[in-house]
Amino acid sequence: MDFTFPKSERLCKREWIKTVRQQGKCTAQTPILLFSLPTNNPTQVLIYVPKRLFKHATDRNLLKRRMREAYRINKNLLKQTFLLQIQYQAAEKLPFAAIEASIKQLLTDINND
């Protein structure tokens, strides 16, 4: 199993980000909102924490680090390739265990669809 998260797995193209947001399927599991779009390309992920919820960059970076780690550990649950956009939507900072549980649930949900 490969537990890395290299640059090639990060979603960076603006047009793909826009496509995922407009055409992708939205799934929510508190505190995470997940947009997913099946693709033939390798899986790519965008992790996002809104500035309007967390004004300080250190808080946003902490939550992004936790979400990245939860995805990295559980990405083997994906059975096909997707373009994913993972957004944090809770107003308070939650511990890693809560974030990991919701990401794990969301990854298994999109596989079943």
C-alpha cells in the first residue's frame, strides 16, 4: 500500500476545480463536504478550509494538515479514480479522530454509488 500524498495527486487546474464544483456529486458528513467527479485520470484531491470560518492562517493550516493526513491514510478505500474536493465546514476545530472518521465514511460512500 502506498501511503504517500505526492504533488501529482493534488488538484491544481482551475478548470478542473470548477468542473468538480459544478458537475460533481456533493456528499456531506459533518464536518466535511466532499465533491466527487469520476474520471479516467489518476485521482486528484483539493483540500479547502474557508477563510470566512477561520480567520487565522494557522488554524486553517492545522485543519488542512489533519484532513490531508486522514485522506492519505484512507485513500486506499477508493476503488476507482476521482477528482475530489474536500471542504471543511464546521465552525470549530475538531480533533483528528473526528475528521478521519468522516473522511473514511465519505470515501466508502462514494465507492458505493
